[in-house]
Amino acid sequence: MTVDRARELDEADPLAPLRERFLLPPGVVYLDGNSLGPPTVDAAERLAAVVTEQWGRDLVRSWNVHRWVDLPHRVGDRIAPLIGAPAGSVVVGDSTTVNLYKALGGAVDLWRSEGHRRTAVILTDTANFPTDLYVMGAVARRWGAEVRTVEPTGLEEALEAGDVACLALTQVDYRTGRLHDLPRLTAAAHQVGAITVWDLSHSAGVMPVDVTSADVDLAVGCGYKYLNGGPGAPAYLYVAPRLLDRFSNPIAGWFGHAAPFDFSAEFRPAPGIARGRVGTPHVLSMLALDAALDVFRDVDLDLVRAKSHSLTTLFIELVDGLDVELVTPRDPDLRGSQVSLRHPNGYAVVQALAARGVIGDFRAPDVARFGFAPLYIRHVDVVDAARTLAEVLESEAWRDPELARRDPVT
Amino acid sequence: MTVDRARELDEADPLAPLRERFLLPPGVVYLDGNSLGPPTVDAAERLAAVVTEQWGRDLVRSWNVHRWVDLPHRVGDRIAPLIGAPAGSVVVGDSTTVNLYKALGGAVDLWRSEGHRRTAVILTDTANFPTDLYVMGAVARRWGAEVRTVEPTGLEEALEAGDVACLALTQVDYRTGRLHDLPRLTAAAHQVGAITVWDLSHSAGVMPVDVTSADVDLAVGCGYKYLNGGPGAPAYLYVAPRLLDRFSNPIAGWFGHAAPFDFSAEFRPAPGIARGRVGTPHVLSMLALDAALDVFRDVDLDLVRAKSHSLTTLFIELVDGLDVELVTPRDPDLRGSQVSLRHPNGYAVVQALAARGVIGDFRAPDVARFGFAPLYIRHVDVVDAARTLAEVLESEAWRDPELARRDPVT
């Protein structure tokens, strides 16, 4: 009966045809797109073509002939609509961590340029992704700032202290799937004169994000999760157009120069978002991301969000009553596109699922995560996953000691 | 007669079989490997396979199954012998500029950790690559250091001032091809307690480099020039083993953590060269570099250097007497693997050559550069290039006003 209902939902799903554009192995229910999205058919073809028809044929001239030089901007302009940013405000390159470094360092400098003399406080929450916390610490040390970390529910109160220079958060908690109220927290930060830096890695691509209407200052995000850009795809940096003239990239490199090919000895930052660039773009990795973004063309993000709700709600409904604790908020408006379940033997549970073709992942100490990427996950996959989980739990298959010795799914 | 001699040299060349391992377009003499190396046959195949057989089939599990997690170290250990570094001292990732930022910031911190209290002076020369100068300026501002720039011939004298914290140089001048005496300058820097940061982008892969015997402290280099790793290939960072425990990477990220997958809130730098890592590695770009390095397996770098001498000497001999000024040192021991020629209409000359299938490039205001990569350039190519140049100069083909309007070769 559940399968019939799932099939009906899939038949009525306007996004259903997109699944064919992905290379997914047979017999696998892939619920780890929040860690690494699968390749698109386009990406495979594009990479083969770039080696023979661009790099191999036109060699160094490809920088101009195939406009590799502009690639970080062209790909950035394709990510922009996914986060509600205007053209010319997003640039692609480097890793998410390096972009966080630029954004956080740049944010402290922006705040100081407004005349503040007291110690810059970077406010974040305990649920932030570790690399965000690490780079925040590094920036704080180098910039003479201070990191203040509070519980996710305590952010608004912490902002009221009035001394915060920069509010730096990840919109969707990578562990629990809890969704922050980005517009509200951004407004609260602005009330006290703080600059906002949002990490959109776990939200962009599975829900509408609107940095413009929320008036976000700076944002970064990852290319290899819900954007399906490939392992270690370059990340992106958003700088609000109103700040572009004042934003200073702490890592001054030749591609962020106003005229990189003048080879001038003096650094002069490029106008616009190009100043967010650093070195030579990773063209091959970036072309795979560019190809993956083809899938998003003409996709209505409200439909994506509606399907995400439908998938995660169905999964929660089906696992209710199983011997696991739901970590993710039950209210769909308060979560991203993942469902996390707590089980004391979470690691072995995830391994037992993987052995049965259901790929989720594990986050210490006891969380099993399942990401539902609406572009390629169907309701029937949700039913499969939930049934397999029920079977693993009921049969106590996770007790097999061999599972604990397996490599993590990652 | 010259062609006959060139053919003889090519027939006797022990490296000649390597040329077949590259994808080179027919009818082109490619003398811009110092800007972007051509693809290897392996790289094209490896990239196609990684999409279908790794990313597409094993998805997120590839991080363990295909050891993507270790890729920056495995590729680093393959670059290590090219620069005389031991295994475990080179890591691959990010761009050259980002690695320079880590190395320069790390160098100033190392120097300070030795108890120096005076202003840290970063000494470099006017001929350094622009991105090196830009990032030096950025590090100086953030670290409260000072950049001192002198003529390349004035470095030893400048070191004698005794206040230098860090000597930061590029071994081969990207514009003229002039080769610095790396062992001697490193020793002179150490005499005054300075830390050395060498950029090997224009030297590694075309000559033996030995950071160990020269006792170099830190080094970086580029993957896409003579290493043929592809457009925007990840770069590398070397840290002398004796400094690894003390080296602090200014960009703290999760892949530089001692236990990235513990997702701990506290940053704890990884032991060894892993602390030079930052974010998720650009796997696709890195696999192309890995494949390209196959070509270097069992290649004797002394033979590479000898062939480089032979190619550049022949080119200089053939263009002697033409209406150009040789910018590159005539003594082969004082140059890298490129020859640069000055001509008042250098831009148009390079374009006229490109139109005739000889690809060099142009660096303002008047320098035409020709890189001779010994792994795939033959002596007959040198003869072709020199003859074509003679023809362009004698016919004054560069006067065609259309050439000046063409996009740069880059």
C-alpha cells in the first residue's frame, strides 16, 4: 500500500524526468547526496570533451578560445539564481574552507572599516560544521578577533550583547538537518551592526535560498553536495553588490587583480566579484560543476523544496516506531533535505544498510544521516530505504561484528 | 644540414619515446609548456574512468575505496623526487597562490617562534612572478611584516643587512628564464637566520631540483606547467621534515586536522605534511595531475636537463643574428628551459608565429617566450620554430595589423 502511494507520488512528480540525467548505479538507493552528489551524464561527456577538444587541441589558447579565464564567473552566474543572488555577485573557485577564510577575514575588515575600534567578535553556534569553526579560529587569531560559540537556540540572545562584528553560520546543520531562519538571524545581526557570513553548503540546491531579500552580506557554499559538481568541486563565494567596492580579499592573487595579464608588480584589486578570485582556476573540476548545473536549468526551486518535504516527511513517517531516535525537526519548515536518526550502534547500522544497497552515512557518536536530493531521489527509494532500515533493525543485522571493521562510507 | 643534425640528435635522444605519451595536435610546435603543459594520453583515459568507475559507481565510498582521501599525499609523494624531497614532505592541493600564502605566513611565524622580535622582512626580487609579489604584500600587511624588493643580482648584498626573516624567490624567472643559484642563496639566507620559500613553478620537471641537499625550508610549485597536470591543476607545498612539527598552516581547515572525520570542534593540526592541507581536495583535477606524473616514472632528471640544454642551445644558435634581442642567459647553467626574445612588436610576432603553428607566448612589454619541455619537444621542432621565426621576421609578417587585434595566446 505504501509502495502504491509512493508510485503515485512519483508519477505526479514534475521533477521525475531529471533523474535520468544522473549516472546512478543499479540497485542502489543513494541517500548521501548531502556529502557527494552523483555525476551527471553531461559531466562525464563534458570532461572527456574538454581534454581532447579544448586542452588537447587548443592547448594554452583555450584560456581565451574557450573562455576558461571567465569560467569562475560564468559558473558563478549559474549558481547565483540558486541562492537568490544577482549576476556578477558569485564567483567559483578554491575550496569552501578557503572561501570561508576570505569571507571571514573580509567581514572583520569590513566591520573595522566602519570605524569600530573594540575587539571584533565572531559569533557562531556549536552546531556549525567543523571546518567553519577551525577557519574562524584561524581568522580570529590572525585578525586579533574573538570567536564566541553558543547553542543554536541562543544566537538571537547572544546578538543582543551588541558587540558582535560578524555572525557566521551554516544554514542547515550538517548533523541534524535543522534549518536556521536565515532572514531573521540576518536581520537581527544587522540590528547590532554585525556582518553576516552564511555557509550554504547544505541548503543551496535543495531549497530556495534568497540572499538578496534577506540582505545577506557574504556567503559561501560547496559545489559537490547538492550541486553535484564532483568530488572536491570548486566552491563559491558571494559578496553583496553593495559591499563589492569595499570587500578586500585577504589572499591577494593574480586572478583577483584588475589586470592579471599585465603582470604588474603592484596589486590592484579587480572591480566587482573578480576580487574574490585568487589563483588559476581548477578548470577540469570546474567544468564538471558547470555541466552538473545544466540540470538546474529551468528548475523551479519551490517544486524542489516541495518534493524535499514530501520525501523527508514520508521517510520520517515510515521510520516512526522503529528503534531509532529522530534527530531532525519534525516540522518540515525547520529542516533541510536530510533526516538524521540516532542509534547507539549507528556506525554498524549504516554499514548494514550499505551492504543492502542503501547508502547513508554516519556522524559520530551515533547519528545515521540520510540525504534526500529531490533531483534524483524518488518516493519509491524512500520506501526501499525505510524498509531496509526496518529489516536491519528488526533482524539486528547490525550486530554482525564484521560491520564495525568496515571502512566508513564517508 | 641543420635539420639533419636535429634528426640525429632526436634519434640519439633517450627521452624521445616519451613524446608519444602526450596528446599533441598535428602541425603544431608547442613551445608554451611553461604556461600550460599538454594532456597525456593517460590523463584523458583516467578522467573518463574516474567518472564512471569511481565517482559514478562507488559514489561517496570512493573516498575510502579509491583512497581519494590520501590523494594529496600520494600525488605529493610522486612530485617529491622531482624536487629532491623525501616521501611525506610534499602535499598537493589548492592553487600555487594559496600555497604561497600558507608558506609565507608559516615562514614568518616560524621565524618569530625562534624569538625574533624585530619587524619581519620578506626579501624578494623585482623579477618574481606577480602573484608571488601580491601574496607577499598581503601576508606582510596581515602579519605586520615588510616586503623588501631588490634586483635579482642584489639579493646576496641585501641579505647581508642581517634583518631578513624570509627569503622568497622563484627559481626560474618566468619572463627571462634566468635561473637563480638556489643552493647558494638558500645558504646565504640561512647565514642570517632567514627562512627560505622557493617557488619551483618554472623549474620542477625540467631540471633536477634538490631541496634536501640545499636545505630549503619551504617550497611551492605549480602542477600545470612542466608537470602537465592540466589547466589549473592543483599545486604543491613542501615543508622540510625538520620543520614539520613547528609549521603552522595559517588556513586551518578540516583536512589539515589530525582527525578530520572525528568532526571535533577543536582544531588539532595533523602530524606531518597533512597539516598543509585545507579543504576537500579537487579530486578530478588532481587525478589528471596524477596521471600526468606517470610519464616521469623512471625518468632521469639529469637526462632531462641535458636535453633541455641541447634544445635551448640549438634554438639560441639558430636565432642568433635574427632581428631580436636574446633576454635569456647564454650560459645554459644560468637558465631554465625557456628562451625569451625581445622584439618591439613582440605581441604581433607571437601572433604571427601562432598563425603558422608555432605556439609561444608574450609577456609585456616586448618579450616573446618559448618553453622547451624535454619530454615532448624534439630538436626538429626547434629547427621548425627557428625557421618560422626567421620567416616572420624577414617577411615582416608581424606588420599585419590584424594580428594585434587577436586574443593573446596566454
